Amino acid sequence: MAGRPSPRRVTLDDVARRAGVSKATVSKALNGRDDIAPDTRDRVLATVEAMGYRATTDRGRPAAERAVVAVLDVLESPYMTHVLGGILAATTAADTDLLVRLAPDRDARTTRAAARAWVARQRAAGAVGVVGLTLAQPDALLLAAQEAGLPFVMVDPVDTQEARVVSIGATNWAGGRTATEHLLGLGHRRIAWIGGPAGSTAARERLHGYRAALDSAGVPPDPALVRSDEFAVETGTRHARELLRLPDPPTAVVAGDDEIAVGVLTAAHELDVPVPGRLSVVGYDDTPQAGWTSPRLTSVHQPLDGMGRMAVETVLGMASGVEPASWSVQLATTLVVRESTAPPA
């Protein structure tokens, strides 16, 4: 008795006809491109999901023997540069290609169809694993990678609800506490916090460390001195202007990263507030710019290149069938004291 024929695979042409658009438009929607109308993209992705379309590999293009994909939202930061440097060093040592990708558009990446298509393209390019760098809203990509059996490791996760995501970071709570304890030891009591977004696990842990240090020292926290925003120079400048204009301004600021700290120094200069004469500033990450500022920036050092190396070693181990020893790996932080901190006037 003849077997039942296999169902025909849904093609890109099928999706285009059903959605009433061109193949190019379907491809743009699946690739997370932002040069199509949002309602068109939503209609295409809904059609893809309803028809069960799955992207196929490009048989005409030879895939690399083995590659790791590093996917990120933005590249313009010393943090990203140094983590990527560690990733590149580790993939080179492992004789593995490195593919650097900008993540799909945020609206598209949250849909299962677009996430599955993105993962299929990485597979077709020879990827054996993915490293996400502080990638916002990654859950659809994480789930699609899990379905495809493609290991995915996050560095400093952001906005994830996945409880079992494998992550690499640093001892952020201890770093935030150490930075604050340094200022408390100098005699500061009006210590402000300007940190990163609430969705960032690293930013939250640093803030908790700051609060723990104040609590241990018996210093009541002042909600007016605590700000959470993006990791950016503009964040530090804007919030520091507001804080330094308060009737009782802070004598010190702990910044969630070095970029925010640079913004704080900029605001202090604009308002003729000498650093560290009237304001002490501590950064976080200890990127090279910490040594370029005037005065040079006291900063919490975290091993950014080491985090990149560890992420690659972990994802390659998972690709070889080795379960990670821990779902969350944290590398040690240390405080590097420079000229931006001193006792309060």
C-alpha cells in the first residue's frame, strides 16, 4: 500500500500570494527591515504564522564549517567594543568564524515567525551558537533558537522573562556596593545614583548594591537622588544638571556606567561645580575613557573581554553537548581609584 504523500512545504511565494504582497516585502518583514509599513509587516508575519512557513537554507551558498554569531542592538559604545574584543579573541583561538549581526527591528523580533526566520538564516551561515550582547526583548529569539537546537548565551541580559537563559556577567551587586562604600568611607552622605534602564539585570543589581551600602552605613536613602535611564552620556548630563540644582545637592554620584559618568562630569563643568572639590564621581566598567577624562575617573572595573571569552567558551561547549556548569556566571569586579573622588568639602 502506497504511503501517503508528504504535505507540500509552504514557500515564500505562497505567503506573498496569501498576504497580497511581493516576495521582496515578505523577505523584508522576516528580516526585520523597517522600510515597510507597520500594518503591512504585521499582516505578513501573521500570514507566515498562520501558514506555518519555515525559512529554508540557501543550498546554493556553502556554509562556513563553524561560526558563532554575536548579535547586538548598537555598537557605538566602549562596553560593546571590549566585549566584542573578547569574543573575537575566543573565536579565533577556537578556530571558529565570528559573524556580527545587528538584531532585527524590535517590533519584528518579538514575533515567532520573524525570530524563527532569523535563527534559520544563522544556521544557514554555519552558526553553531549565538551570543547576545545586552540584547533588548530577546525572548522570541531565545525560544526560536531553543526550538532549532541552537545554543544561545546572553551577556548582561535585558528585558528577558526566560528563567533558564544562560547568562554571562560580572558581580554587579558587589560592584555597586563597593563604589558606594568607597564614597561613604571618604565621608560622603549625600550620594546620588544615576543608573541604567530598569529592564537591565546588570543595572538593577548595581542599584541594589548601592542601596545595600547605604543601608549598612545607616544612611537613609533619598528617592530624589536616585535616577534610572539609558546607558548614555546624555543620561548623565541631564540628570546631573537636575541633581546639582537641588536646594541640597549631592556631594557624590555613583554612575551606572562610564558613559553616564562622563555626562555627569560634563554637567559639573557646565555648572562650575569642581570635581572632586565639590562633587565626587564614580563610574562603572573601567573602559579606556575612564583614564581620558579630566579628572581621571574612579570606576568599577569589570572584565569585559573576559565576559566575551567566557560567553564563547560556554556556547561552544553547549554546541558540543556539554551542559553549562551554571546558568548564570559572574566574573569578579574591582574598584580602580583615580582623581575624580575625594572627601567632601
